Amino acid sequence: MNTFVEHIVIEDGRRGGRPCVRGTRITVGDVLGWLAGGMSEAAILADFKELTAEDIRACLSYAAAEMDHASVTVAA
């Protein structure tokens, strides 16, 4: 079972249908971008009080599940 199902939702009309942390307008991509940019989990949680550590892990789990496909397109 996916560990993100209770935390990540996709709703028409919310952030263009992008996956968001439940109850927020924060997308999985936002969280991944902050982590990739060097923000620590502690810094993200301090800046975004509506997020939990479980939400951040759910974003990572969602991204991992999305990448688990037979083919991945790599930009040139």
C-alpha cells in the first residue's frame, strides 16, 4: 500500500490538478523543489506550519511511486 494516500490529493481546480498536500495548496512539486534546493525538513516545517514531517515523507513517497514506471523520458 502506498504511504502517501492519506496525505496527497489531486482535485480539479486546485493548483491546476497537481498533487497537493491534503488541506493545503502546497504541491508535491513545491516540497520536492524546496528539498532539492537545499532546504532541510526542519526549515520547511518552520516556514510552513500547516505541513508535518509525515506530509514531507508522503511527497517523497508519491514522487517515488510516480517514477516507478517502465519508461522515463529524459530531456535532451
